[in-house]
Amino acid sequence: MKKLFVLGFLLVGAFAVNAQTQNNGSSYTTALGLKMYPGALSLKHFIASDRAIEGLAFLSQDGFRLTGLYEIHNHLGSVEGLKWYIGGGAHIGAWSDNWKTRYPYRDGGTNIGVDGVLGLDYKIKGAPLNLSFDWQPSFNFIGYQYFESAWGGLGIRYTF
């Protein structure tokens, strides 16, 4: 019981320190949240002031898709915290037989492909929030081979 109390105290302390040291300016280093199409968990981390890596995890009852992106960011106009970005990466996914039944023109199993990304990124000054809107076309070259133009969308992330 005492160990649980100490662990709880340490976790609360860590969150309190994070809240105190939170960067509420117009830039951020790391952000975690959701990208709203197709509904993926998003983790974005800047490795330099103008370079970021982003990981996306899409999970459904029919399978999953993991995507890694390398992004180059540049300021857009005079709006503080607003940037545009472009980049590329790759994905891997696996889909069930149920997927094949519902979409007979697509194969189930493993899919591997390449992705591009073009978008806008905005860090809200004074709040630990980041918004993004992007287009993420992709092409599967292993598994069912097809061009997918509908990925991307609105991202909402907590910055730290």
C-alpha cells in the first residue's frame, strides 16, 4: 500500500512539474493527440526548429496502419505560431478477411507503401494546443496496389 501511495505521489508531482514548465508560447517540441481522418493517434516531435517526425497509428476492428513521416516546416506569413509543412514517409498495415468481404476489390493481409504530406500547423499561443490540417496521399506497392488520396485532415494535439 505504501508503494502505491509513493507511486501516486510521484505521478502527481510529475504532472504538476509538467504543468508548471509547460511551454505556452507559439512553438512546441512534442505534441500528442488525434488526427481526424481516418481517426489516428498522432505523435509529433521536432528534431530541429524546422524538422519534425510524426508517427500515426490507425486501429480498427478490421486491422491497423502505422505511418512514419518526416516533415520540413517553414513559417507562413506574419502569424505567430503558423507554419506550413511538406514531407514524406512510409506505412505498413494489415487487414482482416472481414475487410476483404466488405471491400472485395481490395486485398486483405499486409500492405506497405509510401506517403506524402502537405499541410498547415498552428500552435495556439498561451495554450498547450496545436492544430494542424493536412493532406496525406499514399500509394500501396506491396499487398493491394492502389493510390489513396483521402488520408489526412484535422489534427488536435496537446503540446509539451
